[in-house]
Amino acid sequence: MSNVFNNGSHDGMPPSKSQLKRDMDALQNIGRALTELPAAKLKKMALDEGLLAAVLDYQRFTANGAKRRQLQYIGKLMRDIDPEPIEQQLAALRGDSSAHTRWLHLVERWRERLLEDDKNVQIFIDDFPSADVQQLRTTVRNARKEREENKPPKATRQLFQMIKELIPEQGRQKNAPEDEHDEHDEDDEA
């Protein structure tokens, strides 16, 4: 993701008024995206306290004029904040972050491994000791049964959600299933 700001040109000159206006509009757009999020997600984003309060205030306002002024204020507050982490978090929430996509693929690979073999269930339990072992084994067994009987994948979805809650989005653990696309060409996959 590229930074919103272009604080100068290549020749060392200060940015033009037009560039400053584009930068401020970009910050205001990030602020607008924040105002569309539920309060619970906003509070998890580790935003600056003033910015968080301004966004929550915006959500309380009903008059269009008040909302417009508050959005300008949010844009002003964002001038003093590095927008890059906020952009990354918004991208992850939208699902267009490559890191977020890799994490979801990791969760999917773990689910497939768990459904393949009981040895993989034990490996998963070793990697994630906080897992509810009984619930995990029951969900895996139910998901396997669903597949055998061609039933709707209710337990399979539950298993995916369980894994999502246990695997941190950032970082990997020692026995993570490798992403074939990272290490092999498409032709090499079996």
C-alpha cells in the first residue's frame, strides 16, 4: 500500500497547493472509511484517542452540516498521524490485504489438514495448546461425517472459525502447512 502523502517533488521543491489539497482529501477519505466502521472494530484498531473520539462523535451526529464539519476535523486530526497503519488495517478489514489473504489461506490449509488425518489434529493441538481439544476433535469428526454424507458444511464452517480464533493473523507457528504457491511453481504441485 502506498503512502497517501507526496510531501514534495523530486526536485526538492515544496508540494504544490494542488498536491496539498489531494493529500488532505486522501486523509479525509481514510477518515470517512473509519466513520463507516462499527465502534467495536474502531476500538480494536489502536487509533489515536482524539481521532477515535472524533470518529465516534461523527457517528452520533445526524445533521449533514455537523457530519461534514466533523469529517473535516477528522481529516485535520489525521495530518498529525501516520496514515499507513490505518490504511493497512482498513485494507485487512475489506479483505484486500495480501497479508490477510495469506492468513486466510493458512487457516484453510489447516482445516484441510485436520480433516485429512488425526495425526494433524495432534500437531495442531501441540501448536495451539489453548485449543479446546474435545471441541476440536468433535468438530473435526462432525465435519468429516458431513463430507462423507454430502451434507451442508455446517461443522466445516465451525472448524474454520475455530482455527481463525486460534491462529494469530500475524506470524506463523512451527508446524504450519506451507503455501505451495510460495515455494513451488504451479507445474510442481501434485
